[in-house]
Amino acid sequence: MSVNPDRPAEITPEELAAQTALYAPFTQAVRELVDATIRTTVDPATIRTAQAEVEAITARLREEQLEGSLGAHFGHGRARQPWGNTVVGLRNPVAPPLRPVPAGDREGEVHAEVVLGAAYEGPPGLVHGGVSSLLLDQILGTAAAAAGKPGMTAYLNLTYRRPTPLGPLRVEGWVDRSEGHKTWARGHVVGPDGPTVEAEGLFVLPRWARELLARRGDAEAPPAFE
Amino acid sequence: MSVNPDRPAEITPEELAAQTALYAPFTQAVRELVDATIRTTVDPATIRTAQAEVEAITARLREEQLEGSLGAHFGHGRARQPWGNTVVGLRNPVAPPLRPVPAGDREGEVHAEVVLGAAYEGPPGLVHGGVSSLLLDQILGTAAAAAGKPGMTAYLNLTYRRPTPLGPLRVEGWVDRSEGHKTWARGHVVGPDGPTVEAEGLFVLPRWARELLARRGDAEAPPAFE
């Protein structure tokens, strides 16, 4: 795999569709395994057999693999998606994944419906407080990018109004205002009884990213940094 | 599995050791599979075979499983650990896992050495900003609990000083001050070039948790809520 961070390889729509059809169901299968790993109550012998089988699969997958992470190889070009991303990554089993879509009428507003299971637990039966912050950091950054002002988190302030139950949730983000390379965004996690966690953050496009965009000359398609 | 949220089942030290010896390596094997799933470049046929095998393992694990999440069944009793927790859970493949240990000389101070790989990526080659907030929410809560003042996050403010590279990191948390059921904690993620993300948060033991502890009568061993 050749790597040119200044100009990630472009792929055709057909290649993108083929790779999505290959990797999306595979990654989803691993997500299901993660859930089953936490919740299973089968006997020790069955666990040990499963462990040996998982190790064998991993060994075969590792026969050819990237040296580092996925984004560091493919970046976030026009065709490439952030498939390694912890929150939205199609190829990342840790990602629920969140799928933000345009919604509402505020600047850059995006919503995502998500169901969080056992893998995202903090207090018994509740979403880990840090998972809410993880999802909100992502959706606020997505809102900034959707408004054409992508950036990396400079600060993020979270207010926890009530416990967030595991299960179906909605995550919403939008741009509050922007000024030069700075964008202030807001958002919240919404549970069955209303908003549970509120977030407010500042996103800034760092100088190294602005220089990268200038070298690439594709400022018209700014990358999503998170 | 019988469930009594007011009084989670206690297990003997021998049972705890046996379960740790069974589940820790199994969960670690699934963590390795998660990493390989993201980084593999093997051919499509090998991916499809791996998917079918993963689905078969999951089906066997699901033949007997908890109806919901792990913590909701076992809680956080004296012997039981928060094995389902997204950040520290021994049985949760999403957890790196963070292993905070007492360190330093500030109240409740805990440190954790951790290596974050491809599963925790945001911008290319960097830790997702929300992952830093996830780890910090956990370690600040752990510090509060270590100081004998456990609570759930009321607010969490994060300041991102510089990018956090994937790889070896240290996460530190300590108690700043406390007042009744409120505890203010601080912490940071430390990379090769120093602190990258700083956090300050308020942790409060909610009324329902205080009532639960009062019913259980084991206030001398308060549970870790995150």
C-alpha cells in the first residue's frame, strides 16, 4: 500500500461500493461478537474454544495488514471515508457506528439515531458518561464540518442533566457561531425522557491542517478531522 | 442468573481468580481481533470466511447469555468488579482496558499507562478527541472513588492543548476538593511531549445511589459508579 499523506489515493464509486459491501457486514459481525463476549454465560470449555478460534482468525487477518492505523494510511479524501474512526468508522468495531445525517434547520445541524448496548456501559444499565462525551465530541465536529468549517476540538464542556439509559438514543449537533478558523458548536444526547447530556465546544482548524489543504489545493472539500 | 440489584451476589476470591483467568485472555483475544479487523488488507475471500467464522462463534456464545448488560446484572459489589465498563472492563473488548493504580501524592490520585491503537483513532494517526474525554471521565471518577467519594459526572470540561498521538500514553486523575456529596476532580492525558488534554469535572453521588447504599448498609465500601 503506497502512502502519500498529501494526496490520499482516490477510488472510484464502484470500488467504494464493493469495499463497503465487503467490510460493513464483516465489521458488524465483529461488533456482535464484542457484545456476545460481554454477555455470554456459556461454560468455560466453550469460552476457551471460542478464544482459540478467534486467535486463529486474527492470525489469518494479520498475514497482510497496515503497519499502523487506517486513517494514517488513507486519510479523509473526497472518496475515502473515515472508516477507522472510533465513532463513525465503518471498519471500526468499536464504533456503534454513529451515522449523522443532515436534520433540523440550524447551521450544520446533524442528527444520529443509535442504539447503545452492553459495550457502552458505565454505571449499571446506564451509558458510560465518557461515551456520551465521545459521541458528542464527534457530532459537534461533524456539525462544524457540515457547515464547511471543519476543525479539531479546542475545548469541550459537558453538562450531565440526568442518567442516560442503554438502548435507543438520538445525538444532535449544530453550529452556534463561527469566526475565522474557529467554530463553536452545541449538541446533546436525547434519551426516552429528553436530553440527558449537553455539550458546547470550540473547534479550530490547526495551522498544519490549513497548510495541508493549501498544498493539496482542495479546500473546496475540506476533510472531516474527527 | 438471579438478579438482586440491592445485593449483588458475592463470590469467593477463588471464584474471582478463576473467572479472571478465563475471561481476561478471551476478551484480550477479541480486542486483538478488533484491531486486525481495522488493519487487515487480506483478500475479500479471506474476509468473507472470517466473517462466517465470527458469526458462528457469536451464535455459540449467545446460546446462553444475559438479557441485558453485565453491570445491570452484577452491579459493583465488594468482590465483583465493573467488568462490563467501557473503559476499565476486563470483559469488555472496547475497553483498552485502562488500569488505574494509586500514584502521586494528591488526594485520590491514580495513574494508568495505556497503549491506544487503531481502534481509538480520530484524525489520521491521532487519538479521537472523544476518546481522550472518555478516558478522562473514567479516571476522574476513579480518583473521586479512590478518595472515598464516588459519584456520577455532573459536568466535565476538557481543554485540548495539542494533538494526542496513537501509541503509549499516561492518564492521570486526582481530587481537587470535595464538599458533602460533591467532589471536584482534575486530570490529564500525557503523551510523549507532555500533557495533551486537560480535564476538570464535578462528580456527585445521586440520591438514588445514596438510598441504594443505605439499603445495602455497606457505605464502607462504596461502589465505583463509572
